[in-house]
Amino acid sequence: MNPAPEAATCISALRESRCPLSAGKWISLDPCALRSRQAETLAHVEPSLMPDHREVEERSLAMARAIVARIDADPDRCGLTHARRVLERWLAARPCPALREWERILQRSWTEIREVLLDPSEEGRRLRQSDPFCGILTPQERWEFYRAS
């Protein structure tokens, strides 16, 4: 079986899951719903339309910069509190090594956490793949990053 069409359909489903629907509604990002939708209605995407790893990593770092800017602008660091709560929920649902690593990171000062989020190295890229800072940017703001890439 050729893996390219399968990968293309996953990218298509991910793009679909972030697209606004009519009447201001958004498609659910629930992983179970996404898998179900993938199984039922996945369409093939030309490989040239799929972002490569470099583009995905650049987008991830750009979103991290926006998240850091938002938290930097808030003296109460509400975004950091939000990330800690998100992580607590995730750990309660499924404790795993990546989340335990973020648990240790979020015990540090904001300056150190900020450095982790903005780290352009392989380690920084790996950590951003599981960071608990979802919900800091609005869906519309996130969509702008996807649209730009």
C-alpha cells in the first residue's frame, strides 16, 4: 500500500478540522470524531499540497511566538495558568512521559518556560508537539497561521 495517499488524507482531515463552517461554527477537534470522519470521508490530496516538516515546524514556532507574546503582555500570566490547568486535565486522562516532562517544565519560572517554547532546536520542536498551551490563541488566530503557510 502506498503511504502517500494515507498521509495526504490525514493532512486533509487536519486542515478540515480547523476550517470554519458556515454560520460561525467550527468543526470539532475531538480526536475520536476526527478519526471517525477520516474513516468515513477522507479525500486524497496532491502530495504537492501537503506541507513538509520544515513548514509545519516553522508554523509551530510562529504560533509559539504568538503565545509567548500574549503571555508576556499579561502581567498576571493567565495563559500560563491556563496551560497548567490543561496539563492537569491531560495528565488525569492519560499520563504519559511527554506530559510528565511538561509537568516538570511548568514548575519553572516564566522566563525558563518561555525559552523552552521558543527554542528552535530539535529539542524545542519535539517539546512543542505536546505543549499544553492550546486555547491561548483563538481558533481564528490559529487559522491565520494555517492560511499563511
